[in-house]
Amino acid sequence: MTRKVQTIDEPGMGTLEVFPLDTSEEFLHGLLAEVFRNHWREIVFGTLIQGAVFEIRAPNAPTKFSLLDGYLTVNFGAWHFHLCIGATKGTRRNPTGAALARHRRTRRAELYRRLNGDGAPDSWGLRLFNGKDEQQLTVFLPNPFLSDKDRPLKVPDWSRLALWDRLRRDYLGLGPDAKDRLGRGFRCH
């Protein structure tokens, strides 16, 4: 399932190549299970909106990973989060109206890579947006220009693109792209 790659200019992010993903509950559940259960040590996640960035590292593997009423719960023991990725009805006492259910549910999901001024990628990630195009989640994937402690590396570590390459292969049907290895560094925008 390969959808057309889009190149967009996004305020605060710069130029992005966006790879649209399926937004069905089943697909997102599988993708997020892969990312959070198998790669929790490698990723940083949170929200990235104008005026705020939350960069969270999981302290351990999820102790609970469940789906109820369209909400995925990822629990790390001391804290957890909920993400509406499917149809939500609420409870009999407190039903969720159709408009609110559409607003809450993931409507857009994408893998992305940010391009520098030379057109080379310098950042890779996964983003989910709800029915009103508000960001639900950003997962920052390992970056070949940064260490696990977010320190610049003198020499790129291209092995840090393994998760990106795997997600492209498994969820987009695309092989590794030489373009991902053209950059020379990372800089914040």
C-alpha cells in the first residue's frame, strides 16, 4: 500500500516529505504496537505544536498496551497516555456524539522526513492528527546525526536509520532510500 509522497512547507518545521499511512484502527494499532512495544528504547515521542514540544523517553517497555472503545492505552507503569485511533461511542451514561467522535479519532497519519536547505533529510518521524487536523502524537525516530542523548555526532551513524527503513518497508512497501543518507548534520528550525 503505497500512497503518493507529498512535499510540503510547514511553518516551524520547514520542508517535509510526507508519506501518508492508512488510518484504520487495525493498521494504527499494529504500527503503534511495533513502535512502542519493540522500539521504546530508541524513540522520543510527544507532541510538536507551535509553541510547545514534549520530548518524552519511555522509562521501560509498556506494562499495558490495550484498546478499548477506540482508545489505545500505552501504560508505562508510573504514567500512561490514551490515543483515539478508532471508533468511539462512549458509555451508555455518557455517549460520545458523532461529531465529537469524528473530531477525536485519528484522521491523518504519516511518516515524514524533514529536508534541509540542500534537500537532504535531517530528521525522521511519525505523526498522527485527529479529525480537526490537530496533532495527537509525534514520534521522533532515531537520528543519524544525534546520539541517544541528543548530542550532535561528529560522524553520522547511518545504522540509526534502521527503524525508519523498517517502517518504510513494513508500512509503506518501500525499500531503503539513498536520499536518507545524503545529509551532513542536524539543526533545529
